[in-house]
Amino acid sequence: MNVTLRQLRAFLAVARYRHFRRAAEAVHLTQPAISRHIADLEAELEVRLFDRTTREVVPTETGRYLEHALSRTLDDLDAVLAHARQQGDPLRGRVRIAAVPTLSASIMPRCIARCAAEHAEIDILLRDQSQTQVLDAIRGGEVDFGLAIEPSTNEEFDTQTILRDPFWLVCPASHAFAARASVSWKMLRGQPLVLLDHASGSRRLIDHALAEKEIDANVAIEVGHAQTAFRMVAAGLGITVTPGLSLDALTDDLVARRITPVVSREVTLVRRRHRSLSPSADTVWRMLADVAQNIVTRD
């Protein structure tokens, strides 16, 4: 079947205006051209679409069905084509990003604000999720890319490290560690620890640091967010190891101390391997990398 979009748009115009001349003016064609498109469409479909008199043009029953169905279909097609056109513009379009909580709270607000100021036609949709959920969303194509901690394996991802974020110890101001300038990893032995759970990208790195130094960690509580860990510490339930980017949420009754030797996590842009980004997503990817260069972490 050889039916063209031009024929279908001509048909909708005639069905809407019930008049060939007014339809021709609406779609910027001549009246003979409109008539030819309708005749060609009827010949291709082998059915009459309009009853014509000297005074009016009225859709047949088949014509009414086709008008109703095509109106929705062509509206959807126009929306798809408009979206595709926007995606081809590096300064216009929708970009979907998943980011782990500490990065959603620290890096993403700066990026979104800068994007709104410099590229107002780019719309960023942010998912604030755990490391596991971020990587799953990237695998499933639910987001354009993610902002996470370096994945344990890179075989299925293309990555770019944009920042190194050291871990810190947080304890109550009344704790013995608060009087020290720094705390060694070995001093954590026997201490009740409040740590992020294993859905976090940081937990794997903290566990590795403790195991490497042969510390049998006393994990008293596991939580999903750094701020929850801080509340537990403030309640006297233990101490915590946390990324430097989370320290802005510290309350006055808590203190942060360096842990030596320094262990850092790599903040990483992550996308599906061998999948190109849209121009607008690539713009935001590069902007995030630039924003990260201007973030000063505690070290």
C-alpha cells in the first residue's frame, strides 16, 4: 500500500473544513492538488471517503472512522518527530539522569541551576536513587546516564571519573575521637559503626578498606542515607564513616575527622557501553564534568 503523509494530511484538512478550497488554504496547497491527493488516497484504499455535492463535502462512514483514527495517530507522530528534532539540538531537549543521594544533594543542584541559566531549553529529570538502582536504570535504558560511585565492574558501562571524594569519620562532639586531628582506620576496631547499607556504592569501598587493614568491623546499624547515619550518631548509637560530600549535612553536635591513610571514592559519570548520548544529554554530561572541577572536597 502506497499511502503518503501528504495524502493523509490533505484528507484530514478536507474532513475538518468540509470544503476543498478552505482545506487547500489551511495546508498551503492549491485546490487541484488537494483534490488529486484525495482521489489518489481513495484509489489506494479502494473506498470512497467523501460524498460530494455542489454545496458541501461530507465524510462517508469510512471517512468518519478514518478521520477519528488519523487525528490521534498524526498528533502522536507529530509529537514523536518534534521530540526527535529537539534531541538533535544540543541546546534543547529532555535529559534523564539517575544519581546516588550524596551526589543528588551536592553536585546535581549546581548542575541543574547552571543548565537553567545557560541552556533554559534543556529539561533535566533527576532520579535520586541508591547505587544499585542507578546502575539498573542505566542498564534498562530508563535514563540517559547516571552519576554514581565507580561501578565494581566496567564491562557493561562507559565511565568517566570526574571527582575523588575522601571518606571521613563522623562522631559526637563528646567522643574521644573528637579531640584528635585525625583518626586511623585501625582505631575503628571495636567501635560500634553506623554504615551505609550494601545498596550504596560507598559501602563496598569502606568494607574493602577495613578488610585490607584486617579490621573486624563492629557494624551496629546499617542505613540507606548519610543523613540518617548522622542522626544515629547524634543519638549516641555509634560513629560513622562517610564521604566528604555528605558533610554539609552535619549538625553542630557532630564533628568530622580525617581518616588516615586517605581512602577516596571516585565520583563517576556512567552510561551504557557503546550507546551514544543525544546532543542534549552530551551537553549535560560535559557540564557535570565541568561543575565537578569546581567542587572543593575536604581532604
